[in-house]
Amino acid sequence: MKKKLSSLIIFLICAMTCLNAVSIDARARGNAVLTSEDVSYAFSHNPAFLASSDFSLEIPLSARLFNASGVLSNDLVENISDIASMDQERMVSGILDLLREFSGTMPLVSIEERIALTLFGMGASISASERVITTGGSVATNLSLDLRGTLSAGFAHKFDFDDGWSLAAGAILNLDYMICTSPAGVETVVGILLDPDGSGDFSIYSGHAVSADIGINITYPLGFSTAFTVRNLGSAYHMNDDNGNSFTLPNPVEMDTAAGWKGSWSFLSLDLEIGMRGWNRIRSYPDLLESLNAGASLGITKFIDINLGLDGGYPSCGITLDFLCFEIAAAYYWQDFGIVYGLAPRDVLSLEVALSFE
Amino acid sequence: MKLRILSTIIISVLCLLSCTEPNVYTSLGLYDPLDHSRGTVKTVSIPHGSSFNLLDITDDYKGKIKINYEPQKDYNVIKQLTEREADTLIQTVRYLSQYGDLDSYLSRPLDALSKAYCNDTKDFAYEILENISSFIRTLSENLEAAGISINPDSLVRFFEDLQTTVDNVECKTIKDYITIQLTINTIASVFDVLYILLVDTTGDLAVDFVSLMKNEEINLMAGVAANAVELTSVLLDAISQIDLVGSDIDSFYDLSDIVEGIL
């Protein structure tokens, strides 16, 4: 029994530390990458960047550990080397303590994978993400699994004008598929993990959505640029449960805009941006604060980028190392999961390993 | 130019590091989430003679076990929080404990009407807890009939501890108010745990699970229960999504104009 529970804990720890990342460096920059002209962000932030490179192939794997400081200071995690000798009650208590750190609906850990190819303005991407989500807090804590896959294809074109002006515009069509389980009590989850043959009382929901993203990026002389994007144009998720009942989940349209500036001197480069994310949904003062973001990326040679950001008032930082076709990005940032904005800030530790050819 | 940009970045980083809270706006006093996290307080009227099922606490209850409870007098009970309200309360308390002055908040006095409702809820919780032994025995017998054995003693002891908590509540401050609120929810939570562990799973799985736990189901339950007591004592306990008093009680009325801002 202890061995199985130990295996479960170790599996969770591995899942957490096998860090992954889709656009991890974007998170480090406060998601302020709308004007970056980096093809890496074409599918996640601005479709116009499909025209930024004649050829690119990226295969990133990323992982994120949410509420990192709380999880890493947990008794079970701190004493992982002694976990085999722990008594059962301490283990249960440790698991509940760990889950109590979350208090609300928020991810515990997520892993994301993607393969993206762009060629002369055309691009295609297949991505997947797996998340464990917590709901509630201690004895009533529930866990659910959320698996998503996205197939994307798009096209962009860049128009170059005189005196350093240019305009790039692009569009991407996304087919999203989602499978999620109903929240189940911790004991049920543990029981099913211990006994894989047990079906438990999970309900499984699945559904799809077809949506489009469009983006424009305009560059001006002296390194200035502006961008505008609209994402999730199209349908909501059409879901079905395992009893055949249908319902829809919203997939709200999000409009982002940003202004940026780039400069370089010798082996240094600097990329600055300030923007508003989801400005179409601003209804109140807190919405406005949550919408504002800014970021900076300082490039030291072509191999190292130091990233800083502020997204919805929460700071972020990270570093990206680029060596030949290998890219490693790490980011530490804060994200809010409050029912009221600002009420539940949690820190997130993330890491991405990618193969990148451009 | 280069030096100016670099120095601006360095100063910005130092400013961020000097912030007492992760949110810069909150740290600079431009925004306070507590101004927006106050809910409304509602009560539920439970007339003497009405009856509800203590286990009728989820929408997918399968009706294998039933424990009816009839209150001994009329009560106006502080309504159990919904999942969203509970999450807001937990997040608020946690936020105050990390970044604000939780003690000051919890020691704020209740107004007269809030005290009255707090006392009524305390009486109601106390009455349930006084009778809990008979509930547990009924539950145990029903579970036994369903082929699942539990030792009711540890659960009874847990509820006795909860009764001590209720004894110490004076209904003078917000802390008393929240303690009573969480007591009601904790009672429901423990039944929810029982439900999840022994009813929500199939019988075979429950038995397998118990045997996998080396027949130490009571230790597991004790761990969960001890955790619940601890969480209640620090007001960080999660609240179950379930409605203890069920849908039989229909006379809601809003106290938001009287105790606005208490949560």
C-alpha cells in the first residue's frame, strides 16, 4: 500500500518537475509579445507572425507547477526521500495539506506539447495539454482531469513599404477537442488510481469547438510597432456527457492590442511592449487593471534572453537559452485565480524544452 | 540612451521586489480586492416539525441511505454557503492571513441582528451535534445493511470535538460568525466524505479501497477528520458544495442590507 502511495506521489512530483511550456518565455514577458514578430508566438498570440519566417519547425514540451511555493514547502515534498517510511495518516494529511494550498478552482499541474511548422507564410500546428485541476480546499477538495488537443492551420502575409513601414496580417483556423472528467473527491481519485479496474463514479465530458484567430502587426520607422488581434472567433464548445446529454461551454472572443519598440546595440537587443489583453471584456476598474500588461526582453548575444513582465499587475521573470537547435526557457510568474480579481494570487514555476529550427 | 533604459529596468525590478504583495496595483494602494469580495448574508428558516435528510446533500444521491432530522424548535439559520461563496470566503480569509490583518478583521463586532442569527445557528448546530450519535448509529446500521462496515466511534469523537468548538463560540465577533458558518459546513463536509468514500464509489471498489488501506479505514477517516478540525480552527476549511438543509427549506430572506460587508 505504502509502495503504491509512494509511486503515486512520485508520479505527481515527476509530472510537476518534468516541466514543460507552451510559450513559457511569453509568460515571463507578461504575455506582452503581440509585437514581437517571433514566429514562436504565431499560434498562441498573433497569427500575423506566420509571415515572420520563411521556415520554422518547433517541438516544445513544457510543464507548469501551480502554487509552486506552497507545493514545494509541503511536508511530503520536502521529505520526499523519507516518503517510503511515512505512516499512512501522515501521507493522507500531507496530500490534504497540499490540496488545501489551492482553495478554489485552479490547476495543480499542467503539461503541454506542440509541434508547429511554418513555410513561406503558411503554418500548421498540433498541440495538446493535460491538466489536473483542483476544486475546493481540504476535505471537500475535488480533482478533475482536463485534456485538450488543438489542430491549427493558417496563413499570413507581410507587406513591406518604404521607409521601414510594413504590415503583416494573418489568420488561423483552430479545431479544438476537449475531454474532461467531472470533479471527484480525493479519496475516489486515490481509490481509482490504486485500483485501475474500478470505474468509480466519474462522468466524462467531451466536445469540440471551431474558432478562428486573426492578427495584424504594423511596424513603423525607428523600431516602433503596433498590433491588434482577435481570438476565439466562432463557436462555443459543443459538449456531450457520457449519457448523451448535450450542452455548450463558452469560448469567449478576446481582443488584444499592444504597442512595442525594438532596438539593438552591438551584442545587446531590447524588446519592449505595453498592451491591453481582452479589452473587449472590460466592464469595470478591476477589469481594466487586469487587462493591462507590459513586458521587456533583453537579448545578450543570440543565445540568452532575459525576460521580465507585468501581467494584470503580477510580475514575471524568466530566462531563455538558445543553443543551436535546442531552446530551454524557464519562467516564474504570478497568476490570479481569485473569484474576485486579486484575491488568490499563486506563483507558477514553469520550464520548457524545445527543438527549434528556423 | 542605453544606460537610461537599463537603469529604468533595474529600478523597475527593484520596485517589484520591494512590493509587499505580488499584485503591484494592490501593493501601491491602487486597488483592494477586499472591497469587491464582500458577499451577502442570507438565512434559512427551518420550522419546527419539518424534516430533511442529512445525507440528501448532493444532486446525484442514490437513496441507499437516509437519515431524517427534525429540529426541536424553529430556527433561522445562517444559510450554508454555495461553492462560489465558500471559495470567496476561503480566498478572502487566506488573503487576509497572508497579506492583510486577519486578526483585526476577525475581531470586528457583530451587530445585534447578526448576533441573534449567529446564536440561532449555534443552537441549531449544537442540537444536531447533541443528536449526532444516533445519526452515526443509524448511518452505521444502514451501511452495514449495504455490506459496508464502519466503526462509528471515531466519527462520534470527531463530532464531540466539533461540539466543543461550538461551545466556545460567543457570537460576538466576525470570527464567531464564520466559525458557526463553517461548523455547519464542516458537518456537511464530513457526511460528504462518507458519501464519497463509501457511497459514491461502487460497493466493490469501496471494499477494495478499504482493503488496500489495510483495513485501516478508521485511521484514514481520523486523518480526514483531524484535518477538518484543524482547518476549522484556523478558518481555512473548505466548504462542501452541498446544501445541508436541502431544498425542502424555501423561505430565504436576504440580510445583505443589515450586515452588508460582513463577508
